[in-house]
Amino acid sequence: MSKDGIYISIENVVASASLTQKIDLLAIVRIFPGVEYRPEQFPGLVYRLKKPKTATLLFGSGKMVCTGAKTESQAKKAVLKVVDELKRNGIIKTEEPEIQIQNIVASAGLGGYIDLEKCALSLKRMMYEPEQFPGLIYRMDEQKVVMLLFSSGKLVCTGARKENDVEDAVKVLKETLESKNLIYY
């Protein structure tokens, strides 16, 4: 996406869903040999899809967590596809689950150099310890996201629940940096 000279790329969408019943994970292992299930290491089963390319964690409680999608609709489609495959194979008999987007991780480029030292003095709710980590961690109040800012003008946005929230937060951030003379083109 390109808006106002900003390039945003959604890297990962995490969605959760809850079935109204328990799931027999061992039955899934018997029917779908490609799944990963090592209960001694982790209580969830990993169910991977090629299209959309995602990994869905299934738990015996009926909870599901899908990661790896690049859009909200892709995440929802992946969860519904897993549920459909489990239904068709007689493992579950549930209605469609309620799917919620939990987190969207995106990267972006603002097209300029950011003065992180000045940012550390000008922005509230931020943490900057260059000896520990080269980026500045900025918690945005209204947008409820966390931005990792780098001097190159690149950033990582996490915590959004809608794709539009990412765009809005990046736009507000760029406006804030420009108004405080913290970004140079």
C-alpha cells in the first residue's frame, strides 16, 4: 500500500476462534498425517494450510489460534477451512465459530530518516535504550498500537486489530514526527 509516501506491508494477522465443543486431537492426528502434535512439548496441535499459507493451533478445549495470514479475510478463511475439514471428517459437529482478529503485525517505511535521540526527548510513552535495542519503542495512546521505530525510517507496528488501524496509526505517527521536526527527507 502506498499512501502519502508511506509503504505498509501486513506481515502477520493472528485470529482466534472458539468452538462450542472439545476436540479430540488424537483423532485429528489419525486422519490428517501432516499435522504436528507433540503433547509432551506443547498442548496444541499445529494444522498447516497451503492456501492460505497459515498455521492454526488447535487445543482440546476447542480453542483455535491462526497465524501467518496476510489479511483479515485470509485469517478468517483459514479458520473456516480448518473447521470445515474437521466437520467433513466427523471430528466436530459445531456451528461456525466466532472469529476475532487478535493482532496485526505490519512493517512500513516512512521515506525519511528519524532522529531517535530527539524522539526520545519529545515523545511520551516511549522507551529508547540503544545499548539494548537499536529501535525506539513507542506506545501510541489513541491507536492502541506499539511502534518499533528505526532511524532508517522503517518501522514495525503491532497490536492493531484492523488493517485500517495500521494505516491510521502510521499516518498519525508520520504527522507527529513531521510536526515535531523528528523526520528528515
